[in-house]
Amino acid sequence: MSHHHAAPVPQVSLWLTLLLLTFAPAPTLAQQQTDRPQFDAASVKLNESADRPYTRYDPIRVELHKASMKHLVRRAFPLPDYQIIWPAWVPAQRGARGYDCTVTFPRETTPQNLNLMFQDLLVTRFGITTHWESREMKAYEVRPADPGPKLHAAANPAPPTDFPKYTTKSEAGLWHFTSHLGSAPSGLSVAGILEALDATRILDHPLIDATGIQGFFDVELTAPAEDPDPKPAPGELLKALEKQLGLKVKLKTLSLRVLVIDHLERIPTEN
């Protein structure tokens, strides 16, 4: 094996280099943006209609109709909701205001690069700035119960999506949660199951996946729901999670890495 060694840098050259670095202008936002992959084309418009949101995909295009700001941000940063510290206005405008967003990209774009492209979109159109930090929070750590999980592999798994897809309903004093969406492809990862249960707002702390279980599963979960409340009590949900899915929960104080959104505009810049 041959080894190559650089020639020593003359002292004068070293000082000149340091001087140039000291007084060199800081990179502009436009220069920084070139570090991220960008969409071939992107359109973002405000939507304050009463329309229901929907999403359309194909290999070179994503079309979002009345997507929430949370939806846009979580396409850029694929994290569960509890792991993002939002500006107060983001959850407050839920349902009232959304964004029509259509983007195109090369056919060979990887999911990771698609995330980076959405990050670039948030910078250029909404002026987002963020930082990471560790925060302690109470959370339900979820692990397999003895003698093990009771999960059934999805019979007709759907391709991964940004958010877990599921339905809930209550009737005759029973709350029912399912990942089955009629004849459509379906299935949830364990993290997706927990995120979906968090979204029901039954529990006062997030569920954290510490199972290490991979794959997608068809899920049916029921718990008693006393009238007039259509949802089960937190304790009933946790008991159902252990008994029916074999997932045991323990409340802990955990140090979690979170994404803090320092600045985010409500209105996008013009196309």
C-alpha cells in the first residue's frame, strides 16, 4: 500500500489563508440552498376553502390539496408529532387553512432526497429556521410483553405513506380502532400504530416505540367506551394494547432529541 504525504504548508501561505477565511463573506441563503437537492418545479398556494385534504402521487410528482402546515413540515422532517416543537399558530390553524402544493422531481429520486427537497421548499417559500436539542419529557415506553407481541403481518400491505392510515369508531359502548380500509391496501408499522394512537388524544403522554419490531401489520383494537364519551379511558387503552397486541407500556422520563422550529411564515412567497 502506498502512502502519499502533502508537502508542508509555508508559514506565509498559512497566514494568508487564515486572513482570507476571516474576511471572506458568509455564504448567502441562495448559496446555502444549493447544498440541498431541489424540485424540478414547485407551486405552493394558500387554500382557505372548506375542501377536504387529499394527496395524489406518481413516480415524478406529488400533489397535495389543502395540506396542513404539519403535513408539509413532516414531509421534510419525517418525525412523529411529539418530536417537533411547533410554533403556537400551527396547531391553532388546523382545518381552517391549508396549502395546495404540487412538486415534480426526477424519477430516480430517493425518499431521503424527497425529504431534502421539501426542506428546501420550506426554506425558500416559508423561511423556516430550525435547530435540534435534547429535552426531557414524560412518555410511555412501549416494549413487547411476555410472552411476546401478538401482531399479524399485513395481508395486503400498502406502500409507505407519510402518516399512518386508520379509522376509529364507537358504538354500543365499545371503541374500535382498525388499520383495515375496506379492500384498499393497508397495514401499519409498530411506530405507525403508536403514532395513530397518539393522534386520538386519549393519552396525555406520547407512546415511544422501543420494540425493535419491523414490518407492517393489520391491526384491530377495541376498548370499552362509556357513554357519552366516545373514547376509552387511558387505562383501558393501555390494557387493550397489552392484552390484544402484546405491547407493554411503562411511563418514564426520557431524554428525546427534538426539532425546534424557530421561525416559520404562515403565507408562502409567490410562485
